[in-house]
Amino acid sequence: AAAEEPAAARAEVRKDPQGVKGISPYWEAIKEGDGAYVARDFPAAVAAFKRAVSLMPQKALAHYRLGQALLASGATDEAEQAYQAALRFAEDPTMKAKALFVLADLRERQRDLAGAAEGWTAYAGPAQAPDANGYPASATARKEAIARWQRTEADYAKVKERIAARLAEADKSLQKSAK
């Protein structure tokens, strides 16, 4: 029993509110949120990440992960606010590039194509930083895809007008024949 006691003590996670000599409540909340997110328990993930944000609101990681959980749960407006906060508090180039990436992607999901194109332009610069771990080619590819989509929508608008005109003509002829 004496030999088992030191092993059990070593296996126990050391806790430290300051996060210096053990895990802090902030990192416990992040870990809890990550576990819930992986388990697809998005409400629990959101709650854990909100707790992490309340413990250390100046840390971009908690805001970023909160945005991911909110997006997965369908709360796009709240996710956007969390991503904006992550961008505001981002200190390292990697987090800044990630925040800009998800904001541009979110605009695209919301079908705000002009905003998405601006977002990808904003992402392109920080993504090129050597320590950002970004993908600058993504910005170019997404802007090209958005331009194609906008051209397709413009071309299809003409087709929609013709369809509406022909439907109106068909309705008039049906009304005349019904009289």
C-alpha cells in the first residue's frame, strides 16, 4: 500500500489558480469544453468555454473555442461576436490568422459575399507571416470562388426575370381562358 500511495499522488493533477505549479481553473474549463465539443455536447462546450472566458477574458483562445462551439450549435451571431473578441485579444500571429480565417468563413456561410471577400483579403496578409501557420492560398481560392458565385448569381438573375415574366403571361392566359 505504501508503494501505491506515491504513484497515486503523482497521477493526481496538480491545481494552481495562477497556473504556475499546476493546472489553472481557466485551463480546466478549456479542457472540459474541448471534451464536450469532441463528444458533440455543444451546450456543455459553450458553458465551459464561457466559464473560461469569464476567468480570463483577455485570452483569445477561450473566445475562439467559444466561437467554434457556438457555430457548431447554430448560433452564428454569437459565434461572430466570440470570433471578433478572439481577434481583438489575439497576441500571436497564429491566433490572429485563425480568427480572421473563421470570420471570413462565417461571412461566406451567412452568404455575405462582399463581406466574405473583404474577410479573405484581411486574412491573406497575416496568413503569410512565417510563424502564423496560415494558408495564404486559401484566401486567393476563396475570393475566386466568391467572384464566380457572384457572376453566376448575376447571370441567373436574368433567367429569373424571364421565368417570372413567362409565369405572369401564363397566369394571364389561364385567367382569360377561365372567364
